[in-house]
Amino acid sequence: MWRRARDADGKNGVAVDRRTCNNISMRHEKHEPSAAEERAEEEVLLALRMMCQSGLRHPLHGHSYARYRALRPRVCFSCEAPVFGPFSVACHCLLCGIIVHRQCVMRITKVPCGNYRGLHDPSGLLSSIATPREYVHMASTETGPHETAVADEKKADKRESSVSQTHGRAEEPTEEKQARRERFQKDQSTARDGRSVIEDKEEGRAERIEIGDGPEPGVGRGTSSSVETGLVKVNAGARGITYDALVQVGKLMGNMIGGDANEVGARAAVASLLKISTPEGGSSGGKGASCQEEDGAGGQRYWGERWSKTLSGSVDMAVPPPPVAMAWSHLAQRWKRSVSCREPPMSLAAFLELGNEENTKERCQGPHGKGMVERKRVSCLIEQILRCPETPPGGLWAACLDQFVARHAATAPAGSDGFRGCNSSSVDASRSGREWEGADMPVAGVATGSCSQDAAAIIQEVSLTLMEYVPGLLGPSMEACEDAFVAVETEIMTTLYPSVLGECQEQARSRSSALEGWYLREPDAREERGMDGAGAQNEDPFHRAVQELVGMSQEVTGRKKVARVLQSCLALGEGRVVTSADDLLPALAGVVRSARIPALPAHLAFIDQTCDTGALLGAEGYALTSLQVVVSLIVTPPGEMSGTMSDDEFD
Amino acid sequence: MAARPREIKLVIIGDSGVGKSSLVLRFVTQSFKPFSESTIGASFMSKVIELDGQTVKVQIWDTAGQEKYKSLAPMYYRGAAAAIVVYDITRRESFGTLQRWVSELQEKGPRDLRIMVAGNKKDLEGDRQVAAEEAEAYAESIGARYMETSAKDDMAVQDLFLSLCQQVPLVSPAGGSAIRAGIYLSGPQAEGKAKQGSRTCC
């Protein structure tokens, strides 16, 4: 991003900056609507924004939108670009669950609420449908200007992103896409009549991809998704360091918001961090990357210079105030360990053991979950830094950046430092001589398997930390700061997005199968509970429960749906599958899994809307509530709910 | 004229293994062994009782005590009029957990919720780890009542439920039907909102 910005304008820093910001959020806005269209859209968005802010629902095209804070990677229903981060400006429909960028809301007019067969569920847990984008293709009657615009954009972006594309990796998305398309086709042919229309659309789609890939054969083939375009790719070998960098950035961003938010500097730092995290020229031996590298280094230097100019005089880098130093030493310890050791990057559990022992003990005692403690810790550190009276507000972010740089320089191999331009005033880092790219990456031998798992956790962590922390700091002015913040956040999150999304999906899948397995794994236990009685073989209560639940999805009225839910639960109770409240939820989870009802949350939302669920004090209410709990358990990833759950607890 | 709600939702909360289900079973079926018909696996039960000459149906919602479900517990509190928070007098940590349950209940539960603190397993007096005075003082501090029970020996179980139901505030029929007014503890506004919301449904 910053690279592009520099190309466009090397003189006016502020203007460039503004442009880059917009660039990110406007990526998906390429189709250039007419003035009237624009105005209408603006109005709607404004209304929507107000609604979202005030926490009210806003019905639009049958969807009931509310603000959405993405704590793990999601894709926009409309443009398929990532929606990520607590500050991401997105909406989700409370009824059918689709998630869209705020600026994409107008685009999904053709997918009325409830009409989409599967829930927009990126984890693929509750529906097995292909991507929402493909559905939109089906639903639309003509290839809108949007589609071609995306293709064009791909073309444009490819030139820039080709840097980090290695050929082996590039093939994967295409194949994946193909498989998905086939699956979707099959899916559709069984479910729908308009077969011919579908085929036409499929052809149209294939063509479109060719347009995107055609003009530049050999270079960056496989930029098949807009998610991956124009971004610095996360290199497999560098993952470990990237994730740690991300953690640091998260903290730094927290600081930035608290202090005098100097966006230019922040962006420069973020860019630098990302640059360091992805040594294309180094371990991966990236081909044909040299010119881009030069360009990048130049950009870095440019921003670095700007940055140090901004800094000069505002804060004394060499001597940070004592409390800040203390807080930073905690963070630095972490950083040091993860960078200098040739071990896999630190897991969250390991992070837990670091620093702040006293606080931890107290909070850890209850089984409140480690995630909570973890976030508290990060908050504490950020707070410590921010609340320190000796820190000049303007230089806060600067001090943090520099601390980070200094620690990094101290632990990196001698003489290697990528921050050449950035930290001219730092004592430690000024020893630097070479460019980072040439240096031997300290984490070259990192095991990548656990990395991305950690990454997902860390990203979530950072998101939650920021979310938890920022409102208290800013109070009413939060909204104003958010927009500025989104730009920075998007860049980081988007970079990590491709590698993390797969992992998230995998986690969701394994978790659900673990839930399902609860029942299947314990046939003995079932028999002990009295299932081997007369007729138990023929009428397995579990399967009866599943059937009832499937029947629920076919009922039309909310009342009848509720009655079916109750029947389902009763079946479990009568068969003595369940003998206490503790058993009910896991058993019901098995039922939900086996029933495989598409858009189950939508059904629940429907019940909630049409029935007076508050008045259901009896067994119906209990059954319904239990089902709701189970669905939230399945849909919500561990850690997202107040950090009280973890994967192993499901076993 | 203010009247008792005809239906009372009662939630049982507490750590795993403190005897929540046993208490309910004792109250409903007068037996210690789990047996009941047409309930959802013994986790939901109801009983019709008589309070001051009026029949009241008590809907007892048992909750899962495991920690992993805790974050979802507020879904169970909705519309509850009374709650029994149970701990095990022979297990100190269950009393600690109880305090967190209570604070969460007060934070996220309905406003008019009546809470009863119950120390279960009184029959195991020898293994007592939490003094009655301490628990009583705590209950007082949160504006709740305290009782020690034994589901096994049927000590004060009926008393526990009945006195709690007695505390449930009366509702005036002016605000609609007795049942409705008893449920919408958050007031008529919430009801209005719910109606508004239903119109937005597709």
C-alpha cells in the first residue's frame, strides 16, 4: 500500500497518506457509480451507520443489519474481500447472518434475506455451499459492472503483488476454486431447476477469470481471489516472526490511539513491520523481486525519514521514562525470546508465564479462562505506558516504536537491521548496517503448523485487546478515531488473512466433529443409560431427536418450530440419553450436527422474531434456549466468548 | 389488585457437582433418585404449588454447571423471576464460584430477580469447609436469603423453594395479563421493542 502511495506522490506526505487510507477501504468500490447513485448510496450508508451506532436494526432489502465487529477472518458477502478486525466497518444481517462491508451493502439487493440457502458461514460449519460470491453470480441476471471492475482491478494489482508470489503456491487457489465450483454446481443442479441458467453463469465466470489471468502469462498466475491481490504475502518461512510482529503492532496501535495519533508515522511503522516480517528476498529466494524490493526499500526510507522528522524534538528516545521502560521490558522479553531462540514462536500459554506474576495468580485462580487473563495483561501494559505522566503525548507512539525497534535490533543478528531510515535517533538501532533482506532470518526453521494456529489466536487476542481497551480511553470520541484506525488495521489484518482463514475453517471443522463424536464415541455409555431397553434399536432416541429437529426447519410458523424443538429435546430425555442438565448441551450439539440444517441460526432468529420467546417459561422455552446455547457454542470459536472455552474442553 | 404471577421461572445455578439437580428432584418428586417423566432429561421440571391459596406453577430451569457453558448462562436467565444459587458446604471453591455466579447474575440477569443462596449437603456436617455465618453474611450483602439444605436427607428443600417463590414480587393486572406482566421484568418498553423488531422480519 505504502509503496503504491509513494509512487503516486512523493512530496506531499499527508495527501499520500489520505489516499492510501481511502485506497484500502475503497478497493471494492471500483465500478464508479453515477452521481445520483452515489448520493443514494451515501444516504443509505449514513442511515445505516446511524442505525448501527445506536444499536438499532435497520431493515434493508429484507436484511436486518447491525454493526459487525469481526474478531476472526470473515469474507464480505458481496466482494469476498476480508472483513476483519474490531474496527472493521461492516454490517451483518441479524436474521440470515450475511456479513458485508458497509460500502457493499447496496450490492446485495439481489440476495434477499432468507433466500440464500446456506448461512453465510465462512467456517463451512452449518452449510456446505460454495462461496457467497458464486451465489450472487447465480442470483444476478446479468454480469454487473462490478464484476468486470474486479477483474480489471485484479489485473492492476497483479503487477504489484507478483513480488511475493511463488509459483508453487500460486497454483493452489485456482485448483481450490475449481473444486469449489464443481461442488457448487452439483449442489445447485440437485437443488434448483434453472440448470441452463446456471451453466451459462458458470461459463461467464470462467471467462472472467481468464480475462483476469490472460494478459500476463507466467507472472503471478493464480491471483485468483481479490483477497490476495496487492498485498505483501506472508511467507511460510517468516510466519513466526510475522505473528509476533503483529502482536507488537497491536500493542503499538493501542498506544497510538491513546496518544496523539500520528497516522503518517503509524502507517510507516506498520509498513516497516510488515516489510520485516516478509523477507521475500531472503529465505524464500523470491524470483524477480529485485525491482520491487528496491522500490520497497526506497519507500521505507522515505517514510522513515518523514517519520524521524516528525519525531525529532518531541521525545527523548534514548531514555524512556521509568514506568514505560518497565512495561516495555515485559513486552521486550517476549519479543527477545521469540526472535532470538530458534524455537517455534511462543504459544499463548508460554506468553502467559511471562511477567506480571502477581496479577496473574489472582486472576487465574478462577476457571475464568486464560484468554481473559491474557487480554488483561496486554491491556495492563498498554495502560501502564499510556497513563505514565512523564510520557509526552505526542511522542508516545514514537517511544513505543523506538523501543520496539531497539529491542529488535538488540536481538537480531549483528549488523542486520531493516529500520535504517526509521530510527535514526535510536542508540541501539543506529548500529545497523545492512538491509534486512540479506540477513539470515532467525526464525527460518520454524515449524509452520502451530504457527498459524497461534496466529489466529493472537489476532483474536489483539482484536479483543484493542476492543476492550480503546472504548474506555476514548469515550465519546471513539467513533472519530475509528476511521483513522481502520486503515492501519486493515493493512495488517489483510496481510495475514489468507493464511489464517484456512486455519480457522479447519479449527471450526475439527471442533464440530469433536462435538459430533461425543455421541458416536460412547455407545457403551448410551446403553448404560437405559437405551438397550425394548425397541431401543428400532427407535433410537438420538435419531428421533435429529428427525424432530429436521422437522423443525420445515415448519412454517414459529410456534410449530418451537414445538418441534421441544419434541427433539424430549426425545433425548425420554431415551435417557440425557440424565442431567450437564448432558443436555453436548447431546444436543450432536443432534444439531447430525441434522445438518442449513441456516439453523436463521431459523432461531426467525423464532425469536415471531414468537414471544420471553414468555416461554416452560419446557418449550427451556428446549429453545438450550438449542440457542448449542448453536452459539458451535458457531462461536473458542476464546471469543469471554475466553472461557478452549478446544480441549470439548473432548 | 396485585396478584401473584401464575407462572414463575426459577433458575438453579451453581458449580458442577454441588447438587443442583438433586435439589430440584427432591423438590419436585420428593425422591432422591433421579426419576421423572416428560421432562427434558431431568434438566427441566415444573411443579404446581399453592401459595396463599393461589396455585402457582414453578418452572425450574436447571443449568449446566460446567465452566465452559458459563458465558452462555445469561441466555437462561432471561425472564427468570427467581434464582437459587447453590454451593457445596464441603467444598470451599464452590463457594468462591458462587460469588462470581451471583455477580454475573446481578449484572446480566433481570432486574427484579430474587436470589436465594443455598448451601447444600448439610448432611455432611463433618466435612464442612464454609461456615454458615460466613455464607449468611455474604447472602445479606447481596440482598439475598441464605438457607442450608440437604437434598439427600430432605432438609429444608421444600422450604427453600417455597420461601423463594413467596418472595417473587406481585404483579398488578393493570399492566396486562398476569403472566405477561410477570415475564416482562424489563418493563413495557421492552415489549414494545420486541413488537417493533418483529415487523422488520423478512
